[in-house]
Amino acid sequence: MDKEKIKSLLTFLIAGMISLWFLTPIIFITLSAFATSKDYYNPNYIIPRHYTFSHFYKLFFTLSAGHATLISLSVAALTILLSFLLGVPAGYALSRYKFKGKNTLKLTVLSTRMFPLMILAIPLLIIFMQIGISDTLWGIVLAHTTMVLPFVILITSSIFAGVDIAFEEAALIFGLSRSKAFFKITLPLALPGLAASAIFAFIMSWNEVFVASILTLQNRTLPAQILSTAMDSPDYYKFTAGFIMAVPALVFIFFARRYLVSLWGISLK
Amino acid sequence: MKKFAVIGLMVLLVFVVSAYAVSAPKIYFVSTQMHPAGEREFMVGTLLKSFAKESGINVEFLALTYNEMLSRVSAEEKTGKVTISVIGDLHGGLDVMASRNLLQEVKGIPLPNRTFISTLEKYSVIKGKKVYVPWMQATYVMVVNKEAYKYLPNGLTKEDVRKPTEKWTYEALLQWAKNMKEKTGTPKFGLPMAPKGLFHRFLHGYLLPSFTGYEAKEFDSPNGIKAWEYMRKLVNYIHPASSTWAAMSEPLLKGEVLLAWDHTARIKPAIVQQPDKFEVIPVPRGPAGRGYIVVAVGLAVPKKAPQKEAAYKLIDYLTRPSTQVLVLQHVGFFPTVKEATGKIPTGALRILARGVTAQSSSPDSVIAMIPNLGKYGGEFTNTYRKVFKKVVLQKASLQKEVSAAAKLLKSLFEKAGTPIQ
């Protein structure tokens, strides 16, 4: 009995410390984002006493971070959609079928990550300009999909490998078609892993600056729109920009989290 | 089914935004300057708004880092589909773009009723080609927390420093920094030595010109050696966290340092925040004079830029004396046209303008310009940082390092086809 108590106390303590570890920066970002500049620089108190919306208003409305947030959200959503449309079938094929050159293919998929985006950026921009999608939403989506796709393929293939093929075979025996067996049996079981790779894809697209900055002039994503400004501004603006960047990502993860049991699909069984 | 609802919502959002994202025609003005939130807001909300009212031309102001801008401009030039009409950047960056043949010559743009300051005008002509129109200028100065005056060395007064007189020398700075360390317990003098800081400008534009009269020409000379010996002494009184500071306004505001050197734009936030606490003072002088850099920011037009007439109108508007005074008043960048110089703004920036004016009107000035080295510019500044690291921090042999660096610097100027300065 006592042992149990100590155990649960320890669990709480460790869980509490981990939460604190992750929450403290977020709390400080939020406090500093809305602190008046005078309070922010006052060395006498850690927690500011006076708050203002003016930094937020300047970044979000005057410097159009709000509009950029919408663009960033749609780019991330479309990136997830597109990379899933292409990546999930590929991942499924890699995990379920044996075919010649499978390992080579797996490696080739990763090789697109061998080149830093910096180097690819100018040729990419030139191609995009030639086909006329350089300053469009779809242009950034394509670039981000290219960046995210290898990860989606590899993660989903290991997720599907974790779903026992016996379930699928049983479904086929009981009369489901191949596609129905996938949608009714395999997909629900793989959902946690898919949620994890969706979060991954979202974060990668959400945080990407360089390509988004040079591909667009009009439809700029959030980091392209405010990152360089924030980095050159006084500290409290950096926190405000951090707040604007972090909150939508946190909200997204909060919702996607429900499907997330474990990354890499380890606890599926 | 909920999943599908979520996906449906996402798709809807995308379509709403894509419809919203379709844009109205306007000209694009990319800039590596005026990025900080307050400055950018002034640019977009005040300057460009009044320009749009006057001319009917809408300008989209885009804050890009130099690498992003160079990639974009190069790609546009290669495909021939140029969308950017005006570029605002530092002299050094425009120099590189000009060397890659990305910019058109900006001679003959109608700019009535203004006279550009002759040094800047001359400087904007690179290899016989007028590359940009001088837009704004800045410099690097020192900021002192008034508390630091308590620790002034014997024989040096506040007035000597403010004016500046012959007594405000690098030796006096050393003594001052030493006093601060000894009396407060920690070093209180700071330099922006972080990789993104502008410490290299201190070395090539302030220290060496003050000791030798030139940035690179007399690098390997008795006085050049003295400059590095001086740094070996000074480094003991520099705040050790300097290697993490890219801009000095934050450590000044937090009281970590009482005396600092940095770019005017990078100390401005401290002055605006607490104007009663700080003063801007000229830099000290060395045996050869008071060396300091004048930084020029220019406006250029890409080759094949669309709507050139509109671009010229924007350049005309931004270099007009009345606009330049507004920029000084709100942003702290100094005018490039004679009609607007000498105007001291009101408010906190008055402190900045006073210090800069005192520096630029001191009779022992040795003005250093960042040399036009095109793509060798990075190697040039790196050389100074490397010598500092080896000679001052790692205590390598002084003469050997200096001789090697002097040779390298000479070769950089030769390769770039620029007379050594």
C-alpha cells in the first residue's frame, strides 16, 4: 500500500516537473508578449504588472501577421492533405508488399533531404516562375509537400507495419473488398500514427521560413511575414511574435493529440 | 464522421483564403532595412500611405533578409519575370548585386530640389556606374549610461567626451573601462561580438583607422601592431557576455553594461525606452585621429524592373528633404541630402542626433567607408575577426598573424579591383 502511494507520488512529481519544463517558457512568452515595455525592462519584478495589446495589434493587424496566419494555416492544411494523398499509399505499399528495389526506393525517398533547401531554393524559384506559380499558395504547398513527403512515407510505412496483417486478411475472408478492408480496418488502427505524422507535417510547414520567403511576395506565410521583423525588434516584440507563432500550432496539436497514442505506432498492439 | 467534418472545414478555409489572397496590382519594394516593428509600421502606415495618397501608387513593402533578397532578385533576373521594382539595402549588399549585374544604372532619375552629400554620391558610383540613390545614412557611436560618468578616469570630463576633445582617446577608454570593472566588480563595457553582431566594423572601421589612418592599407605597420596590443589590454575590461550580444540595446537596458559601442539603429531602442538614462557620445580617438564608419543605405532598381516610372516616383518621394527629416525624427536614420542635414529632431532621438552630430563634426575625423569588395566583402570582415580571435583571445604571435592577414587583405582588394583603403 505504502509502496503504491510512493509510486504514484513519484509519478505525479515527475509528470509535474515535465509539465513545468514545457509550460514555463510558454507562460513566460505569453506574459512578456503582453507586458508593457516599461514593465518588461523593469528588473524589480519578474512577472510584469501592466499589460497592453499594442505590440500584438501592431504585429497582427498593422503588419498583417493576421492575414499571414490564415495563409500559413491553409498552406499547412494543404501540405498535410497533399502529402497524405501521396505519402500514405506509398507508405502502405512499402510496408505490405515485397517488390524489387524496395530498399533502394526507401533510401531514394530520403535522398531529397540530402540537399539543404537553401541550395534548391533558386532553381525551384526559377521553375516556379516559369510555370507561373511562384507567388501562389499552391507554390508554397508544393515546396512544403516535397519537404514533408519523405517523412510521411517513412513514418506511415512503419505505422502500417505495426498493424497486424492478420486483421486485414480476416476482413478479406469475411467478404470485405481490398479497399474496404483498408478503410474499415487498417486505417482506424493506424490513426494514431497518422495523427503523429500530420502533426509532424504541420510543424515542418508551419516553421519553414526560407522557401516561403523567397517564393512569395504577396501571399506570405507567417514566419516569412514577421520573423525578420521580430528578430530585429526589441525583446518584447520577439515574445509577441513567438506567441503569434506558437498559439495556432498549440491549438492544432491539442486537437490532433486525441488521435495520438504514440509516435511510430509502437503501442498499437 | 467527425474527421470528415474537420477535413471539410479545412478545405473550406483554404478556398476562402485563396479567394482572399488574390491581390490588387501594386509595386513591390523589398528592403533589408526598416525591419523592426516600430520602423516597419512607420514605413507602411505613414510614409507609404502618404505616398499612395499623393501619387496613387500602392507600394507593398517587403522585409527580406539579405540572402532571401539576393536569391529572389537573382531568380527573377534569370527568368526575366521581374516583379520587384525597388530595392532598399546597405551599400555593401548593393555592391554585390551590382557586381553580379542585377541592377540597372540609376542615372538621370528626376530628383529636383535636393543636393546629395558628395561623399555618399561619389560612393554610390561603383566602377563608373551609378548603382543606387543614397537613401539614408547611419553610423556607429557609443552609448553611456549616465551612471558610468562616476567612473571617468582622472583628467577626463563629461564635456571632453561629449564634445569630443583631444582627451577622449582610446587610452582614456581603457582607463574608464578598467575603473568600471574595479569599482563595480564586473566589466561594464560591452561590444556586440556575437556572430550576428557588428564587432568586425569596430575593428576595421574604428580601431584601425584611429591607430593607422586606414582600414587595411597600414595593417602591417608599427601602429597597426599597437592597435592589436591595445585590444589585448582592453579585452580584460570587456563584459564576457559580449560574445553573445548581437545588439547592445538590451544589455544597456538591463544594466549589464554601462558603456557600449554599436550601430545607431541597434542602440536606438535603449534611448527611446529610457531617454533620461542614456547619452550618445562620439567614439574616442587614436594616434591617427577619430576613425568612424559612415554607413550608406541606397535605393536601387533591378534590371527589367516593372513599372519603372512608379519606382522612380517612390525614390523621389523617399529622398525628398521633408521625407528624410521625417525618417530621422521617427527612425533615427540620418538624411543623405544637404537640405535636410543639421535638423535636430525632437524627443528621444534628439539624444541620438546630438551624439552623431558631435562625432561627424569633430575636426580629427577619419571617415571610413565599408570597401566595395563585391563578393569578397565577407572574407574581408572575417579576416579582422580572425585576427582578433587568434591574437587577442588565443594569444598567438602578433607579428606573424598581422603580416599574414595584411597580405590576405591586400589580395582581396586586388581581386576585387578596388584601391586599398
